Amino acid sequence: MPLTDVEIVIKDQTRSLTQKGFGLPLIFGTTKDHPYTVYTSLSAVAEDFQPTDPEHLAAQAIFRQSPNPGRVAIYSVTRATPTPGDLAAALNQLVQQHNDWYWLVFAPRQQQESDLEDLGDWVSAAGKMFVCTNESGMTAAQIVAQAQAINSSRVIYFAHTKPDDYPDAALVGRMAPVQPGAATFKFKTLDGVSEAGFTVTEIEQLHEAGGITYVSKFGVLQTSEGFVTDGTYADIQLAKDWLKARMEERISRVPYVNDKVPYDNIGISMIVEPIRTTLQQATALGIVARADDGTGLFTVRAPRREDVDPNDRANRILPDVYWEAVLAGAVHRVRVTGVVRV
């Protein structure tokens, strides 16, 4: 006969699901074969790479920014005979085991003709972001043509007359720790990067091609734009990636912490609530635009149980859950009209 009259069993439902990160950059190099390794300091990088190695120089550009992500991953492969697609193949092999990074920096300053296009195609398919720059010695016309050839919402082409300043890595270092979608890539000052030195006409041509560069305005060095190479804005792509990831995580948690999500209107509301919560968080972070009263400009709709096709109910599929949000965007230019009178 038991000596206790009450038995209590507690189910642990506090464990969080793994969240997709947006702050870890990957420096992809070709100096030597080196396995994927995460570093938290430049001194740790120096244990594996010489100070003159592109991988070390890229890491240095990242770590010297303020703020900076606090850690970088480095992965390097030798290219005895570079061939089209070999870089993509190496990254495909890498992400089978290490896919927790988001930003790609290509360390070599000497590139094969198709390298940037190949890597741009790869990140577009993989859902990552790539910040790249041109080789030394390229003319402005060649740089513009190269930027035009990479038409992607996931590639920032950071043109510079001194690519050995590693402006691409510096921009990643500056932006990786920032909340995705809540900051524009324009107006950013980068430690260790000199003015690019393009003419006004060349900068305009570069912007038309979807590229950006580094300029001085009122004595302050700053990024000239926030474009990706398809002509849209980088913060928009980051916002979409963040919304997708956080909604997937929150919705996935619902069946994880509940033995069953019933197929009734209460159960449907359990699925809708994490969507609404994510959009409310996005509003608070400045990703979703606000109405005058401060509420987010978004809507969420889901069907009622009685309106769902019986076949979908039988197959346990909840269709037609829909949301729409107005992204806040950012102010990049201002037009002011003034009138003076006497």
C-alpha cells in the first residue's frame, strides 16, 4: 500500500526549440584545407592562419567593427585547378554538417571570372546573404558590369578601389549583430575602410547596377546605399528571412508543447497566435510599419473549421492561413521645400 496519497508528474515543456541565427558570418577561403571552425577572437584565428592570409585579414576586418558579432566561422579549401561550380560544391558539402551561419564573405582578393556569380547563385538557393567586392585593378566600367551580372536579392556588391581594405568583411562585421530588418545598410561607418574614391558619375552608375560603395559626406565616411544587386534593399530580405524563421519556430513549438492540437476553432487559433505574436514583435523592432496609434500594420486570417474542405480535415491539413504586413522600410533621402519672404 503506497504511503503517499498524491502523485505529481510534471512534464517539462520549457525546453526551447533551436532558433535560426542571423549573426554568424562565414569566411570562405582558399588558402589551405581547413575545417569549419568558429572563432571568438582574432588571436584564436592567428593560431591557424598567418596575418597575411586572406582569411585572417577578413576576420580582422570583422572583429574591428563596433558592434561586431563576437565570433566568426572560417572554412577553407584548396583550389589546385579552379573550375566553375567548385566553390558551390564545397559549400554544399559544408552545410551538410554546418549550416548555422548566415553571412558569407569570400576571403580571396584574387578571383576567377565566375566566382562571385557562382557564389551569388549558391546563396540565393541556400537562403543566406553574401557580401562581396571586386578585385584590385578593375576599372569602374568593369565593376559596374560585374555588379549587373549578379542579379540577386541576397548579394550586396560593395565596390571599392581598395578591396584589400576588406570592405565586404567590415560591412558584415558591422551589420551581423544588428537585428535583421531593423536597420538599413546605408549611412554605416566602417572601421579600417578608406573612402572608395569613385567619381559621382561612377557612383551613380554603380547604384543603377545594384551596387554600393563607400563615400564621404560632410566629412563622415559611410556606405553609399543599402542595395542588393537586384536593386531592392538588403534590410527587406533580412526582414523576410527573420519573419519566416521566427514564425516557423513558434508554430513548430505549438504541437511540441501540446499532446495534440485539436482540429477545431480553438486549435486553429493556437496556430494563428504565434503568427500574430511574431508580427507584433516585428512591429516593436521596427520591421513592420505602425499606424498612428502605434499598432502594427498587419492582418492575420485563418479559416474556421466548418469552412475547411472535409478532405483537408481528414488529412489533418490546415490550409489557407494567411498573413499580410507592411514593412517599415527606411528613409534614405529627404526632399524639403522652403520659402523665404521679406
